[in-house]
Amino acid sequence: MEYHNSVLLKETVDGLAIKPDGVYVDVTFGGGGHSKEILSRLGEKGKLFAFDQDKDALVNALEDDRFVLINENFRYIKRFLRFYGVRKVDGILGDFGVSSHQFDVAERGFSTRFEAELDMRMNQDGALSAFHVVNDYDEMDLRRVLLQYGELRNAPKLARAIVTARIEAPVKTSAMLKEVLRPFLVKHKEHKILAQIYQAIRIEVNQEIEVLKDFLLQTEELLDKGGRISLISYHSLEDRLVKRYIRNGMFEGEPEKDLYGNVTVPFRKVGGLVVPTEEEVKENNRARSAKLRIAERI
């Protein structure tokens, strides 16, 4: 199966400041591009663990004694690393969002480009699919999903349209969903609006925001002092969480100050925000919205 080029490949792996005998984790293995680059910089005693909940990614497993691929959601990173006797690591890489492969396989239902059944599960064995969100969620829950994860101001109207339409028959496919929402697809903005709707449903199906929070909270304990996280986000919801966690060690509020006005946080940021070059975006369209943030465990 074809997997496209890894986004910000050199920059992301450079951000880890690889130690030849270190232990690293790639929590979004996909096509294995980032993992291959990490392995190329590790010595014989180095070790790389990778996570991917998508069974399709298993065909890309790398034949290397230093490499272990774990077919699980990275929200369970600490649990599965402990299974392998690992309690501390030197670096963690994450390239969040949907892989190019998932977008390009029509039957997975991730892309607005194809006619397909509503699915959008990153874990193909997951119980919740886009079909269930669209057809079983009540109107208030649909409104919440579209507003919170799609940032759609007209979420109440969109939710009402879906609930009204499914009274007649279930909304089973992308074409049916598009037809239901056609009155709201403004000319020249149709693709953008559909992308926001799909993003909202996909995030709900895969619990992406909660997964990211669970993962980030574990990095503080997992990383050795001086260890690094190198994380790529693709939309503002993810990027805000990553940015705030790096800055404050929490997602809401501000860290407490001591008597002298100082705060203790788990990370210090390394460099500024990194985005792809125009050349990379031309070669790999998926890179256009990528934002890389790097931080070091204090």
C-alpha cells in the first residue's frame, strides 16, 4: 500500500537531537518515514518503538532488531512501553491527524473526494464510526461535535438538517451526507465547509482531542531529563493543546507561582514554530497546514 512522504522529515527528527544509544518512540508510524530516519541515526544499542492503531500500517513494519511496532493507540503509550520493560525514553515523535494513505483509500471514508460509506475509523475494529455519529447522536450532541471540532458557526442548523433527513432514511454515504447539507455549502467554499464537517465527525469518531491530551500528560513522566518531544499538528485544536502543554504543562489555566513569582513547568520549548517550505508543500500537499513544535524535558 502506498504511503506518501513524511511531513517535515528532517526537521522533526533533528528536533529529537538523537543520541546513538538512546530509546525513542514514534507514536504515529504510518508509512514508517520518520521511523526510518530515526533508525538511520541510531547506533547498535539504540532502540525505537513505534505505535499505530491502523492495521494497514503493519505492512510497513521495518526489519530491524532495534525496532518494535506496537499495533495500539498511542494514548496507551506508557502501558505498552512498560510491557517491554521501558520506563524512560530519550525522545518522542508524533505526526498527528490522518495519514495520506487513510485519505486516499476511498472505502475508509476519510476524504470528501470519494463516494464511500461513512466510516472514518483510524482503528478499523473501533465500535464508533461516522455512520453512528451521523445517525445515532441526538441533535444537541451533533451540534456540539460540529461546533467544537469543526468550529462551524452554523452548527445548530447543520445538526437540525441531519436529524431531519435521517427520519426518512439513514444517512449512509458521503454522497447522502453531502446532499443533506447542500443548502449550506456556499459556492466557492463548498470544499472548505465539507472539510470542516468531516474533520469534526472524524475527531469525534477517533476521540482525537482526548487521545492527544492523554498522550501529552504521559510524556512528562516518560521522558528522561533532557529528552525531547517533536510534534506535528494539522489544525488549530491540536496545535493549541500542544502549545499550551509545552508552555504550562497543562491545558487550561496557568501554573501556580511560588513565593518569588517563579513557576515550575515540565518542558522548555526548543526554537520557534516550524512550518514546511513552499517547495515541500508543492511536493506534498498534506504538509500545507503542518505545524511542528519541539520541547525538552527539564
